[in-house]
Amino acid sequence: IINFANGLLAEQIFQGIILASAVIGFAYGLIIEQFGWTVYIVLGGFAVSCLLTLPPWPMYRQNPLSWQPALPETTGETLQKPQENLKKKKHK
């Protein structure tokens, strides 16, 4: 098994299943000339991909990412949020 980053592995699995179900659904719908089956197959692939990638399965938690520590918040008048600066301006 190739060792990918957690989010990258889930994203690749999700996109791969969606793409495979779209190709299979399109081909099957084209052969039997029923567009509805194409939609059903793609929706089924979407459901399977969601089931495999959305829950926090252990295979995605093997190599957790290390995050930087949060910066301490500074208090003072010099550092204001942009929204506060806009509210203080008065137009004449």
C-alpha cells in the first residue's frame, strides 16, 4: 500500500469511485438506452464513496498531520479587525 497523506488518500478514493461509476453508468446507460440507469449508477457510486471516505476510518488516522501551535492573541488598539475599521468611518 502506498503511504499517502490522510486527506489525499480519502480524496483520491472519493474521486476514483465517482469517476469509475460515471464511466460505468454512462456506458451501461448508452448500451441499454436508458439515461435513468446512468443516474442510478452514479448516485450509487456517490453513496459508496461517501461511505468509504466520510467516516474517520482507522486507515485515514494512521499518520496524523502535526499542526503548528496557535499564536497567542494580542490585545491592543493598534490591531483591529477590518470590519471594526469600516464601522468607525462616517461618511458626510
